[in-house]
Amino acid sequence: MNKGELIDKIAENANVTKKDADALLTATLEVILETVAAGDKVTLVGFGTFEARDRQAREGRNPSTGKPIQIPATRVPAFSAGKVFKEKVLEKA
């Protein structure tokens, strides 16, 4: 499902126009992006948690030469699925 299809489903389920659904989805995603970028968590009970995680510096290998390289520490976005989300996926498997 792409963003356009998601907007169509939101509009249908919430009985709003596609324009309103697009505005709501865009605003929601912007708030999540801004909050996580600021270092805070966004928790949607049952759905999951969006957060930034720190990765430590580590040694890796160049795949073409096999030589060791240093991979710097970094901060990455992460999502952890909530219990309800996990259960819903399991029942469809």
C-alpha cells in the first residue's frame, strides 16, 4: 500500500474527504518526525513506539576488499510494534 492508497482508506473509514485525510496523515507524520528528531518518543498504545536510537561506533569490513573499516556512531530512527499490532499480524499469518 502506498501513501495514496492509505489516504483513500483513511477517507473511507473516517468518512472524510481525501483532501482532509491527506492533511491529517501529513500532519501526523510531521509531528512524529519532529518529535523523534528532537530525541523524544511517540507511543501509540497498541500500535507501537517511534523513537531515535543511538548506535555505537564499531568495526566493519569492506565487502570488496575484506579490509577492516571503522563505522562511526550514529543515531537512527526505530519503530517497535505494540502488542495489539503484533497479535494482529500473527493471526493473519
